[in-house]
Amino acid sequence: MSGLHPAGFRRACRAEWTKLHTEAGHGWLMVALVLVTAGVGAAVSANVPCPVAGCGQDQVRLSLAGVSVSQVLAAITAVLLVGGEYGTGLIRTTLVAMPGRGTVLAAKATVLGGAVLAVGSVAVLASVLAGRLLLPGAGYTPAHGYARLSLADGPTLRAAAGSVLYLVLVALLALGIAAAVRDAAVAVGVVLALLYLFPLLGHVVTEPHLQRLLAQLGPMPAGLAIQATANLHHLPIGPWTGLGVLALWAAIALFLGGAILRLRDA
Amino acid sequence: MRTLHAEWTKFRTVRGWVLGAVGAMLASVLFLLVGTASSNEHPQRATALSAGPGGGAVNDSFYFVHRALSGDGGITVPVTALTGVLADPAGAGTAGGPGGTTSGVTPWSKAGILVKQSLGQGSSYAAMTVTGAHGVRMQDDFTHDRAGLPGSPSTAEPRWLRLVRTGGTVTGYDSTDGERWTEVGTARLPESATTVQVGLFVAAPAAVRASGGGSSSPATATGSFGRVTLSGSWGQAAGGWQGLQVGDDAGTSGSYTPGTSGGWTTTGEGFTVTGAGDIAPVVGGPALGPAFTVETFLVGTFVGLIMLTVVAVQFVTAEYRRGLLGQTLASTPHRGRMLLAKAAVVATVAFAVGAAAAAVSIPLGELRARATHFAVLTVPTAVQTRAVLGTGLLLAATAVLSLALGVVLRRSVTAITAVVAATVLPYLLAFGGMLPSGPAEWLLRLTPAAGFAVQQTLPRYDQVLTVYAPSSGYFPLSPWGGLAVLGVWSALALAAATVLLRRRDA
């Protein structure tokens, strides 16, 4: 139950990294993360037309649409990282080797965050590239009021970098929930419910006030506000504030996960 | 049979699974309560939508120049013109002012004759009418529509309309010259209605634009009628004809354009009648306004679906993990039969959970909506029953899909994510409004999310215009068609699972 010792933490990170990259499943999940993000982004970029000037679409958001699908892959990776250990009983070995349970979770979070950051960057860059190539063909041309998609553009860069952070935060949220719930299957159910139920409820609620509140509180709708580059002041929540809401969710989940990991027997 | 019993025993003795199933039902209902939560500040108290003879919500707002008919009788009149005024879409709702209008008629604007059980909204009726773009129609009791003569009327080429009431039957005829008549159809009025209201009516549903997410703007129509010929036992009240705006304004199908109002004048031997609104079933889309539909009360299905997916996947993956599968297969060597027994157990449990949750959610949701002054689109009991049973079948099919994917993938986390991402995500993407209606409709045709179509109670009628697209809550497939798509997915997954289970070692 010690605090974080730098040396111990580094060792813990190395151990977690070994677990992460030696398990074949994780590698495939990371490959899938890139393919799904870029693939869905490309499909949306090519199929949502902009027939006239002022068609009201946000081309940056379209090109990054794959993130809303591929986030589940980041979540699975995170859940398996903890839930997998409970499933096989490896968690006991882990905790015997590293009695500092907080250190274990911190190390897992660091390694997972780093991996998703790296893979997510590749995925988002691929999406932006696909959008850059495909969007003009769908009518997003200067004549219709759209500049070519480029990371040199401030809001586009913010949306792209923010999407990578979004994937990292979703992974951390899932990690915290998995540590708290321990059963991998239940954990993934909780994560998916948390991500999807807020926007689903948003469709049904007729009260505009409540609808706005749901978009501000839900980890998915609030976090994805980071991808918006058009009509910013009409959004229920600002881009960075929205990502902050997701970060808060992730922090609460990690805190809960850490607390339960400490309090309960493995 | 013994296999089935063994699997049922496994299911009911694991506390987590039973809790999961019961919890799925409770959580579905709780989720609905959150979804219908309201701060009680609905600005305009929504007037209850009237229900038609079939039980479904209807629009019954129009201008009626009527008189009473007791017993048998008939009415004949030529219609010489149908014109109208449309509100300027740009100024709709905000700018207003009489200036913001153009002339024109919406395709289903109506000017014709009507035999109606009473002046109350939603009462039974039969009508022969000229329309803006669909020729002469005979319509009755809101949902029935038959085509008569094509084309639009003019002074040179009027459309003659005739309705004849004999006992409980009303027969509609049309003619181009008032001499040679063609029967268009017959309709039945309740036998109890001895005195009915008969006369001329005009209605004009709002103009609907499919582009830009869909919106509607008010329209008003004016019909020019020639000399009215009556036969039968008519009340000899002074003056005879009386004008009445049925329904306060134009219902959910729009309202009068700025600067117009309903009314009638006599012109020589004939009449000129101006009206707005519609006599038609209520459908979804922009014209609906702030109202709840029955399917919105079924939003809890998503929670139930996620929870049951977890339970159904674990029902088989737990056996892999604990090594119980070896024993199960030793005692039931026929692997396909074991899988079918498991599928039967989860499907039954999921059906019970789904149907029970839906059966509780619909009345509860209606209660909540009434308490917060929102209108509810009532639907016939048969449709409501279909939605309840369909929700059960939807969850049953999803549970089988989950179980089968659990066998195929053997990893519970991956299987659960696959099922939830395949059912819930396409729904979210299609109805989220980001995708245009083309790709959104294909998502709802091909993915397991098509199954949610079984909860659709908003009807689709050719004689009512709205935006029949996912953005306004319309599935591209029919309720049972959509469920069948999900069923095919489940069957394919179950077949793959059976093959893999035979081939692979446990």
C-alpha cells in the first residue's frame, strides 16, 4: 500500500508493457483500431455528399467519424488488460510481485495510455489523410466553401489531436471500470452502456433543456465535441470543456477502480 | 429434453445471471423514467391528439360547410377549382406577416364532400375529394384511400363528386360531366349514427420539404364549388348550411398561412370554401411537433439489450473458462443439441424480459407524458401488442446472436462488444443525423439494428406527406421485415457456432 516509488513504478510499467505486447489479441486489437478508424472515416468522407455551397456539414467531423466506432476497440483492450488477469487468476501473481496495488493500476494506465496514444495517432492521421483525399470528391471543394483538409489549420489540428486524446481517455475510463467491476464481461457491458446510453437517451428526450444536459454530461457526446469545427457556439458544450468532461469520467473511474483494488481481495 | 432441463438448471442457479435478467427488466423501465423526465415546463399545453375509429391518432381539422341528414340521402356537387396559399418557407415561424406567402397548393390539399358521423374530431366519415396533385380520391376513416379520376379540376373541366348514404353504407361516385357516373368505392358508417353531418369541406396539410433535415410550413387552400344537389331527408333548418372550423386550428398538420382564415361565401348558386389542416392519420416527422410516440417509451430496450448480451455471452463463455464445457459435452455428446438447448433457454429468458419490460414501459410512459403535458400518439391495440411482443422477440434474437458469437469468439469481452456494436451503433449512427438518409437507410437494412424496426408504431401512409427517413424516426424496412434481418443474423451466427463447436476441441 505504498505510494509511487519511481524505480518500482518503472519496473511495474515494464512488466505491464510485456503483458500488453506479448498477448497476440492486443496486437490485433491495435491493428483493428487503425483500420476501423480510417476505414469508417473514409467511408463517411466519401458517402456524405455536399452538393451545394453552404451544405452545413462539418468536414473535419466527417473524416474523424471512425473514432466513434473504433473507441470500442480501445475499450476492449483496456478491459482485457485488467479483466483478463482476473479471468485467468494472473492478477494474484501480479499483486504478489508488486504489492503496491495503486502502482499496478498506475502502471497499467500509463502503458495503456501510451499504447493507445501511439496507435490512435496513426489511426487519426490515416483518417485525416483519407478525408483529405476523398472529401473533395464528395463536394467539399473551395467552390462550396471548404478548404482542403489540412493539419496546418488550427481547428482541424485541435480536432485531430483531441480525437487521439479521446481514444486515450475512453481506454482509461474502461480501465478504471474494469478494475472496479473485475469481471471482464460485465465491465465491457458497463463501458458500452456508459458510452452509448447518453446519446440514445438524447434521441428520445423531447425537453430541450434535458437534451442539452445529456449532451453535456455523457462521456461520448461531450468528449466527441472536440471534433467539432463548425457552429461552435451552437454546440451544447465547447470542444475542450467536452473533452474535460470525459477526462473527469475517466478520473472518477480510475479512482474508483484504484480504491476497490485496494480494499477488496483479489 | 433432458439437455434443455440441464441448461435451464445452469441458468437459474447462477445468481449473477438471474440478477442480470431481472435487472435488465428493471433497468429498462428505470431508463424510460429518465428519458421521459421533464421539468414540467412544456410551453404550450399540447392538446391531446384525437383518436380515429381504428384507435390510431388522427388529424381531424378542416373547414366544414355542413347540414344534418337523417336517414338515407345523397349530395352531388361539381368542383371547379382548387387553389391555395403557401407560407414562404424562409419566413416560416419567425418573420411572418401577410407578405411572406406565395400561391400554390400542397399535393394532398383537399376540396370535396363529406359524410361524417358527428362534428366531433376523430368520428367516422366518408369523403369524395379533389386533391392538389393526386386527382379525385375517396377516403374514409382516415386510413383508407382510393383513387378516382386523375387530373385537376377547372371551370371548363370540373370534377363532379357524389356521396350516397344507404343505411350504414356510403358510396362514392365521380364524373366529368355530371351525367355518366363511376363508382369509386364504398365505406361503412356505424349503424348507430342516424343523423349525420353532410357538406362541403376544404383542408390543406402543411408543405413538407425533405431536404435540410425536413421542415414544414403552413398552407391554406380554397375550393370553388358549383350548385349543390341534395336528395333524401334533410333537416329544414333556417338557412340550411352552417360553416364550422372543425378543430381549433390545423392540428399537427400545419396551420393557416399568415393573413388567411377558414370561411365560406356563396357565389351565385355555388360556394367558395377556404380551409387548412388535414383529415388524415398522424405520422411522424417534422409535422409531428412535441409529442411522444409509443416507440420512444421503448428506449429502455437498449439497456435491457446490453445487459442480456452480457448474460447470454457468459452463459456459454463461463463454461469455456471454468472448464465445465468438457463435462457438459461428455454428458451431452451431441454438441449441436447442447447449443440449441442453451439458445432456447437464453431466448426464452430474453423474450420474457423484453416483453415484460415493454408491457410495463408503454403504459408507464403514457402516464409520464400526460403528467408533463406532452401529447402521445395513440396506436391501435394490435400495433401496441406487436411492439410489445416484438421487443421480446428482438431481445430473444439478440440473445441467441450473443450466445452464438460467444461460441465463435470464445472471448466474452469481444463477443459482447461485437453484438452491442453491431446492434446499437448502427442505430445511433443512422438516427444521429450525421449520415444522409441514403447510407443511414442501408445501415438499418443490413445490420442487426434492422430488428428495432419491430418497435416502429409510426405508420407510413401514401396519402400523408412527411419525411419518411431515419432522421424522423422511420425505418426503411417493415416491422417484421426488419426483425427478419436480425433473425437471419442470429441464425447464421448459430449455424457458424454449431459448425465450429463440432470441429474444435472444447
